[in-house]
Amino acid sequence: MSNFAKTSALMQRGTDFLGSEYAILCGAMSWVSERGLVSAISNAGGFGVIACGAMTPDLLDTEIAATKALTDKPFGVNLITMHPQLFDLIEVCSKHGVTHVVLAGGIPPKGSVEAIKAFGAKVIVFAPTLALAKKLLRSGGDALVIEGMEAGGHIGPVSTSVLAQEFLPELAEDHLVFVAGGIGRGQAIAGYLEMGAVGVQLGTRFACAAESIAHENFKKAFFRANARDAITSVQVDPRLPVIPVRALKNKGTEEFTAKQIEVAKRLDSGEIEMGEAQLQIEHFWAGALRRAVIDGDVESGSIMAGQSVGMLKAEEPVADIMQKLMTQSEEALSRR
């Protein structure tokens, strides 16, 4: 067993909370964070998180059961707050005794946090502003993830380093805060732990692991890319609030712009309501991401990637990635 004494000491509150050896969560990446990758991360000492995304309750039921068959270590489930069957999904988590539920994609609807805590699970929330973070933590959130704009997928407008400087001095003493966005090496993990974070969340770093089911074409696109290739989508209509998405630029980027124009026109004509418009945008991303991850269509599919993508050069087993991150963090802390 490797000795990561300094890193482990700074992660102690995080590992106590998660029940894992290392306070390193895997970001919930739709189509990627499934049973294979989630179990591999948990088995390697990290904390895997199933990306429920647009799954139906039956699909989530199957995925949780399959993950439990592959690992006896703790893992969580990420639920999208705007999912029309959110409370049914929470019930599935309850049935399986899921220990940690991550609520992402917006403010948790009334009663959702209480429904999760009712069966004894811990609630992990996201917040883009300090005021909202404090509110969510007061309202029952057990831990907070702050995610900077360097991340892949849906992002906010502020960088990880700025969020960390803003949130950690205010919250770290009394709350559990994990930092995410653009983290590709252990040296960055060490820095955020020293600032008061109890752990970190990484997505892009694990997306092309040997255990990831992502298509070979998807992984090769990651290995060819550099940081500036991972760009954010453009909002074409201010009346249609679309959360920007960071992905590798391709034909799919242009197709999303066209999709927004189409949905905005239907919104203007009264054909659909705002809630339905936002759901249509979400379904577009789910479909486009599936085409890239599962089918290998890296031309019109969505290759969601964070800016740390430039640090990925080859497929590696999850266990090796985890050991590298912890070793790099320990070496950085030992030089202090």
C-alpha cells in the first residue's frame, strides 16, 4: 500500500464523508459514467458516480444493480434536477440503499432533498454562486461541489481558481467542499486541498480510462486534442436560457446552434412552453453525446471534454490514473 500521508490527512473529512480511500469523485458523464467505469473507480479507492442523465427509473434500477454486482465499495448516483421523473428516480435510489445522491443541473425542487435524506442518503449539491451555496447547505445539502468553467459538459461562467478563492475561505471550515473543473494532475489537487477543499472531482481525466466504454473514436479525439480545442457552445437567443456546454469543436457544435434557433422559434410561436424548450435542448445533448460516446460519431456527435483534455495522451487503467494523481499530490505537498 502506497503511503500518501499528507494528501490523506488533508482528504480525511472527504474520505470520512464518502467512505472511500481517496476523496476523488468521478464526475457524472452521461453514457460514460456507467457500471464499468463507476465500479472501477470505486474499486481503485476513489468514488464513482453513476450518471443518471435522461435514464428512466427502470434503466437506473438496472444500472445500480449492475454496479453493485461489480463493486462492494461506496458509489453515488447523479440525478438531474429537471428530470420529469426525479422523485421516481429518488425512489429507485432508496430501494437500492444508495448512500450518496448528487443533485445537478439546477436548484433542487421542493421536497427532493428531504426525500433523499428520508432514506438516510447524503446529498451532494452544486452551486455557481456563494449565496446559493450557503442556501443549499442550509437547506439540507451535506456537501458542495464547486465546478469551474474549465470543466467539460454543462458549465458556469467562472474559472475554478476564482471559485476556489471565493468559496473555500467562506465555507471550508464548517462545510465539506469538493473542487472540480480543469483538474488533470495531482499537483492541482494538492493546491485545492491546501486551500481547504476536502476532495476533488475529475471527469475528463477518467473519460478515456481503459475501463471506459467510450468508443475508440471518442478516445482518439481526446488524445489528439489540446486545451483550446475544448470550446463552449454559444447561446443564440437570450430568451432561451441555455447552459453553455464545453466540448471539442466539430460539426455537432454548429448543429446545436441550429437546434437552438429551431426551439426558440417554437417557443415564440407558443407551440411549446419554456420548460419543454429546455428539455428539448437537454435531449439534444443526450442524443448528440450518445452518438459520440457509444456510436463513435465524432463528426456530428458531441465530444464533451474539459480543458484538461490536452493532458490526456493514452488509455490507462483507472487504478494507474488514481495512483498517479495521489503520487503527484503527495510529492507536491512534500515539497512545501
